[in-house]
Amino acid sequence: MSQKSHHTHCPCQKDTNLEYPHCCGLYIDQKQIPMNAEILMRSRYTAYVMENQEYLLQTWHPSTRPMQLDFEPTKWIGLTVHSHTQSDETHAQVTFSARYKVNGKAFKMHECSSFIQEYGQWFYIDGDY
Ligand SMILES: [Zn+2]
């Protein structure tokens, strides 16, 4: 058995040298506020990996936020961010693909997510597949 808890790269795979506390952990553990939509999107992916419902709901814009999340038996295995476009100061889109496994079978999803900034904080609105 290997000891994984203290030397794991952040699940968002932004930088293979960055461990969780210095990457998405900064935001999920409320030490900093994500400065742009891509950073928020990466931290939300990591929150899905960790099944952190609280962080996902709190970064979801109230206009589209669900009451609660169901974490299906999904194992997230990889994230690739393809583009990050900021159309104006408070609106941004991030396109990405994420790989996951269900019952040992691998799948890939592709999404263009929309984000809005309010009161200096970015929120997820919704996604187009
Ligand atoms: Zn990360």
C-alpha cells in the first residue's frame, strides 16, 4: 500500500508539481477566492472528485443552483481545459473535457461552462454539452 494522502497531485492536473493544498485546496478550503473562471472551474472539478457538495453549491450561481447534488458512482480520472474566454469583465466561458469511469468503463464528457462574476466572486451558471 502506498501513502497517498500527503503527496498527491491536485486532481485538476493543472501542474504536475502542484499538490492539492497549493492548487485547488486554496479555494476549496477557503484560503483564497478564485481570480478567474478557469481557476474556479478547476476547483469545482476537484470538488466533484472529492464529492464536496458544499463547495459546489456555494460556487453555483443562485439562479441555476440545484437544491442538492447526487454523486453518481462516477470516478473522475482526468481534466483537460481547452479554452478560457472572458467576453467582458463579468462573463466567461470555459471549455473542457473530463474523463471518468463508471463500473470500470471509461467515458469522456465535453462541456462549455458559463460563469458570471458578482461582487468580486466568480460563479458557475450552466453548461452546454
Ligand atoms: Zn487543482
